[in-house]
Amino acid sequence: MVRRKPYEEPMFELLEGRVFLRYDWMKKFNSPAIGIQQFRENLQYYADIAYWTQREIERALIYLVNSRFDTKPNDNLAFSGGVALNAVANRLILTKSKFKNVHFQPAAGDNGISIGCAYYGWNHLLKNKMPAYNPSPYYGKVYSSSEIENALQNSDGITYKKCDDFIDRTAKLLAQGKKIGWFQKGSEFGPRALGNRSILCDPRDPYAKNFINHSIKFREDFRPFAPSVPLDEVDHYFDQSYESPYMTLVSNVKPQWANKLPAVVHFDGSARVQTVTSKMNPDYYDLHKKFKDQTGISVLLNTSLNRRGMPIVETPGDAISLFRETALDVLVIEDCIIFKGDLTPKIKIDIEKIFNSLPLTCSGAKVDLKGGSVSLNFIVTGLHKCLGITGLPATAVFSRELVSHPDTTVTMDEDVFIDIYNDPSLILRMIQSGQIKVPGKQTANASVTRSVQNQIAQIILVAKKRASFI
């Protein structure tokens, strides 16, 4: 007789409209991961257990809600409790159960009990009428301008500017690849960041997931991220026609977009989507539209404004502290755009003159820099360093013609080059964040990344020495 694996046993007994937890299968689970090494070496085993658990929970939930429908037929279902944050199971309930409409409340964990307590006190004890339903999850305190200004004034190592057009400016920064902390009005009720206490970035960035997990959230590299998108455009990117305002439902990414949004697409091609409306969050909705003006897409990566081991930030001071201790590029608190560092102006450089003065192995090279991007071609693994410049529209290029067989080509925006020229310590971070673009999967190799970093640093060192003579 072939013995069944522990995760092939049924987890629940489904009987007479109720779900009973079985205990016999628990004895067979005797290999807990006691460290990251054991976990990685037996990843498939633990992945199979996770898949089995999810499948069994879905089986139990569908049975339970359909049994509830059979007992009390109704078009509408309100679903809460900790398991109601399971976005995969929620989609199954929405699309496969007998109910037509399902409401998943944003604080579907233990903290959501407070809603029932408040309703009980209001309706049953005080005998008041049921208030009109308000779908907004933004129940937190709204901080005054003076409170924000006080937090900014008492923080070292930052500069800030109040801007009426802060949404336009933020959209442009996101389009440039910046990782931005977004702090607006009252905080969200529940565990999801829904556009008032969020970390945002361009979902097209293939390096964003690893960078945010490693350098901002300080957590495991397998942790996924979710997209937010205007409700009126959700079906353009996702196989979805329903609202998901609290990020409690998944949907499949449409095939033509799966490779264009790598930072928010799960391994199976799904995504945990938040839909945004101008009625519920006008500034966050406008930000998506402004980002589309810049990039042609209206999807943003949205994750909670915190790091591992801490709750989502609540106060302006909390947000500034997090900003200073992580690799976030920019923090936006209401209409204040905040950067790191002081107001000392950057060294102004003439890229054209500097690069034309560099020692070249070939003569006659020219540069025609009209803004845009700086591309560097060089041999990474070889000892020979061959640098050259050739003129291209809006681009300064270390020419592939002058380096006949470069191991890699790195590209960056002109302002990124100016940043690393002023502060070479930013090079590695710029590579990891994707602001310095290395083709293929070369940055997955730590030695190649370090070599690229060293080569760029040497180029900057030579450029600075030559600049002193210009």
C-alpha cells in the first residue's frame, strides 16, 4: 500500500454545515524548519505544505459559505475574521460561491472586533439608528500643518519643500525610479497600506522587489508586493471587473502586461490588487493618473510604510525616522516633499567636457550630450580598461565601437550620473535599485555587481581628476 504524504490528508471534516478541524494529520508533521538553511534545503517540502494548507482552507470556506446561503438565502455576504485577509480564498468566494455580492472589511483581523463592539454599543445599548455606511478605511488622526512642520524642524539630515504641485512632482520622481514614502491624512484601519501610509514605486522596475525587501523592509526576498490601480482602468491590466478597495482580492494579470509589471506579479501570474477611486482617496487617485501621464501606465507598486518588526507608521515623526534609517529616496508628507542630506548644492559638472578630456585608447571620439541618459560600455572581467565616447542624440556613450567586446553595458539617467559623481557611495545602491541599469541578470551575481560598482567608481575618479584641469 502506498502511504499518503502528510499534506495529502484532509485537514477538516465537513459535516452538517459546519467545519471541524481534524487532529490525526498533525502527528505526521515532525520536521519544522529550525533555521533558514534547513528551510532553503527543503523548500519544496515546505512549499507543498503551504499549498496544501491553502487548498484545504479554500475547500472549507466554500463549503461553509454555501451552507450559510442554503440556511439563509441572500444575495449579500459580509465576511470578516483573520482568514478574510486571505486574498486568494476571497476571490474564490466571490466568484464560486452562491452569493452575488461579498463585502470583505479592511480590518478583518482581531482589531476588527472593535467595529462590532461599537455597533453593539450604538444600536443596542444607546438605542441609536444604524449610521449610513462609510466605506472609507482612513480612520486615523489627520495631523495639522504645525504638527508636521514641528516634526520636520526637529529632524536632522533632511531637506524639504512645500509644493502645491506635490502630486505632479511625486509622479515625476516615481517615473525616474525613486522609491517613495507616501504619508497622507488619516492612517488606514487594518493591516493593509491603502494609499495613506504607503511605500510606492514604478512596478515596471525588475529590481524593485529585491531592493525594497532588502534595503527598505529588511525582510525575506520572497515577499511579494501588490499593485494599486484606478478602478476605472483595472480591467485594462487585470482579469477583474470588481472592486477591491482594501487589497483583499487577487486577480490574474493579463498576459500582455505580465512581463511589463514584474515588481507586482506573483509567480503564478496573479496579483493582489487594490482599486482606487477619486471618491475614497482623491489625491492617491490623481497620483496614478499623473504617473500615467509620465509613463503611459496607471499602476503603482504599493506596500506598507514600515519595515520588518514594526507596525505601519502613524505619526509624521514615525515616517521621518523610517525614511532616515532605510534606503527610501523620497518622503512625501501631505504637500511636503522631503529628501535626505542638506541644502548644499551639488557640484555642477560639464559632462561633455569631462568625458572629452578622458584618456582614450582611440582618437577622434566626440560627445554630443543634450540630456537624457549616460551609457557606459566597458570590460568587466578583463584587466584592460578601454573607454571611449561617441555622439548619439541625447546620449553620452562609452562606445561599443571602441570596446569591441564589452562584457556589459550599464545605463543611467543623466541626473543619476550627477548624483554618483557627487557621492560615489551611492553607486551600489543605484545598481540594486535599478537606477543604474545592468542588462540581463548580471546583478544577481554579487561579484559582477561589485565589479561593475568598482569600474564605475574608477571612471568617476578619473573624471574628477580630469575635471580639476578643465
